Amino acid sequence: SSRFFVALLAAIACLELGLIFVRRLRRSVDRPPDGWTIRRASGLGAIAALAAVVATAPLARHFLASPGEFLSRADQVAVWDIGSTSAEIIQLTLASTFATLRMFITAGDEDRKYNPAGQPVFDLVTAALFLVGILIALRNLRSRADRLILLWCLAMLGPGFLSVDAPQFMRTLGAAPAATLFAARGLDAAVRWLTRLAPTGRRIVPILWFWPVVAGGLTAYHYFGVWGPSAAAYYAEEGDVTAAAGVIAARTPAYAATYVASRYGPDPTESFLVSDLTRVHWFDGRAALPLPPPGSGPTLYVLPQSAVDRSLYQVLPSDGRVAQVIGPDGAPAVEVFVLMPNSAAATGSAVTAKDGSLGVNFGGIAHLERANISSVLQAGVATIPTFDWRLDQTGGTSLKFFIHLVDSTGETWSQFDDEVYPTNEWRVGQSLLVRPRLDVPQIVPPGRYHLEVGIEHADGSPVSVRANDGQSEGNNWESPEFTVVRPPRPPDPNTLDVGRRLNVAVGDSVELLGVTLASRSILDGDTVPVTLYWQVVRVPAAGA
């Protein structure tokens, strides 16, 4: 919101100009009592408008060239994207407004990337002064300065009021100067009040004047003494990725190829810090591991902790580890391995096609050769199946690997769909281990299930399975069946991801907790999957 601050100032200047014009018409005077004339207000308004144009022109040019980006991020986090009815949107807006206002006093942003998690904006003393400053501004609405600060603060807090993840410091950063002015106004009022009291009150005045220094010292301690050196801040600020960049720069020249785990494809931090990335290949270490291609020599693997699933180390040879970078928590922040072709491989059963041949051919793009899937899964506990793919081409359009958890009726209960290894990095004959974290929802009923595994294009269209004679055999490989069992204890209803809470009692024994619709947009004639959440609150009486 802060990027639009100068535009806000221009709008306020226009508003004040209008008020001056109205007062002049009412009073028929050339100079209002406060000394502001139409000429003076018009001049300042023009300056503010010019500043607004200069400051917003680069953003306006960018958004005109890419109009989809103007509201795309806002739509992802806005209350209207979550609420399906006007009542729900109003309820979410009120909740976000309360959370945003509360962040100044009791509970702040939980994101460890920007501040100590949950720490409010002000300490208790400064918060009290902040509230006093707001009350003074509200009592002096005829003051142009007070109107400016109030409008400034409310406008810059607006994005927080409309965000589903409030409180959010970054989206409300534009309100910080106004909030500081409120606290300063409250401090000034407190000092003025105390100076009118007996000598005892006057002796407190120096303490109050010194309080901003104390508050600044406390804030500096929390940020630089507690939060800054913490492991949470280290990983939130991608300290492990920065350390990985140092490893890449130092060790890559000694190897023909380096594979780096990244959450973003070519990682922007490492790309900025390392000058030569010509030998670097990227993959999503949270769900995949590309092995050295056939015929390659020793290959370097750099694995920052935030970009890998630590269970990945189970398939890496321990004697291949050549270095570690230890983080502030004493655990490895970066693991470094050197692998040879065929030095790590998936365990599990060989995959058989429908015609009985080993391996499943997905359109000549890749072969699924082996799979390692647990025979028993538990509802509410994620599983990590492993699939060994042989890549048959290089380059081409973006492709995603998918894994769906399907019951005996064909209902999909969980799925993973992602581009874990960009196709421009593929090498013919290379083995790729796809190891996604597949959530098994708490509400999955016990029974027999299987996984549907395959490849799809970026638009969602699947790659067909081809038999040896070239005929299509569907769009996926179906795993052997396995069992899903109940959790040891029923899940807490408050932890369930219910789209709309209802909590309606149906008789004496059952309560309808809520409902989730598979689609937010429904047209006449559509078939819409609906999930109802029921809870047995007491055992029905015999014969009921």
C-alpha cells in the first residue's frame, strides 16, 4: 500500500481544496481563519498531484504492460477470494480488520521473515501513548493535520483489512509513519498533562521524554539480539540458500555438472550471488532427485535445507557426502554430495505395464520403471512414495508429474501435481526419483486404495501410456492396492479444513459440522461434488 502513498496525499489535498472552497462560499471571505487560501491549497495540491504522477508512473507503466499482475496477487489473499457469500465476506473483513488493529497492541505478524513472530508493533507503554494520540486526533477533526494523519493511517491499513492472513506487516507498512505520529502525539499530550500537576507529576516528565530511547533499545534488542541470530530468522531469510551460493561458487569449477535443489527453479538468490551458473542444473529437492546422466563423471549436489525433504538423504549414499554447512540451530543447513551414475537408486518393485512388459512408456517422453509404496497408510499421516523414472527426451514443453490417491469407486482423495524437474534440464537416459509428500486427509475412510501416476502438460492434458505396439493404454499407471486405516484417535473437529462451518444438531446423536463444495462457481446443470462433515456426539440409544 505504501507505493500509493503520494497518490493518497494528492487525494487528500484535493479534498482539503474542496473544503476550503465550501468554507469560502459560506463565509464570503477571501482568507479563511486558518490562513489557507484557495491559491495556496491549489498550489500544494498541484505539487502533490505532480509527485503522485512521478512516483506512480513506473508502476502504472508496468501494470499497463501486464494488467493481469495488478490484482492477481491481491485476488489470492483477499477476503473475497475465500468468502463465497456476502455474509462470509463481511465476516472475514471484520475479522481481518480486528486482527489488523490488534497488531499494534497485542498480537503482530506471525511471519518470521520480517520480525519476531507475533510481536506487536508497540510495547505496552508506547501502545498506550498511541491510543491517546488517536483519541486526540478524533477530538480535533477540524484540524487539517489530524485529518491527514487519520486518513493516512486508515488508507494504508486498508490492504490489511481486506487480507485473509491478517495481521500482515508488509501490506500495512505505509501506515507505520502515521502510527508513529500518533504515539508522538500521545507522548506530547501526556507530558503537557503532567506538567500541570503537582511537583510529583513534573518529576515523571523526564522519564516520559526518555521513553522513546528505552523503547528503541528494547526493539533493537528483540530484533538484533533475539530474532536476528535465531535459526528461525536464518531460514526465513534464506541463510541456507546464501550459504549454498558460497558452496556453488567454490566447488562448481571442479565438476562437469552441479545439481542444486531449489524451490523456484533457477533460485534468484543463488543466481545473483554466483557469477557463473553455466554448469548448474536446478530441481525441486522437496519432491525429486535427478541422478547423474549415463556417461557423466562425478557430479556435485548442493542441497539447502529449505529446498529439500530431509528424507531424501535416505536414498543418498553416506560416503558421497563431501561437505556440510551448519546452521544456527546446530543442524546442517546445507548438505553437499558427490554422486556417480547409478550411485543412488530407488528401492521397491519393478513397474509392469498392462501387457506384462517391464516399465510403463509415457508417450516416448519417459518410462516409469520402479515404485516404492507403503502397503498400509494411516488417515491423517502423510506418505512419501518413490517413483523411479527414466527420461527419454530433453527439452520440450513444461511437464508435471502427478500422483493421485484414489479409492475403489474412482474418487480422488489427495493428489500431487508439480513440475519437479524442468524439461530443459532433462538428459536422455537420466534417472529421476520423484518423491512427493502426499497428504492422506484425516477424513479418508478406511479401505482399499491405489495411486494413479502419470505425466501431464502445463494445461492439465495427460500424456498417454503407450504399449509396445504403439496403442494407447490410458493416461496413467495404477499401483497395486494398499490399505488405509483409521487414526488411533478421531481428529479434532476444529482442525478439519471445512469450507463452511454449520454446527447443526441433527437429532440427539449427530451434528452436521459443515460442508465443502468442490467448486466456488456453479452453473445450472453442473454436477458438484459436496463433502459433508458429520460428528457423532453421543452413542444412539438402542432401537433409535
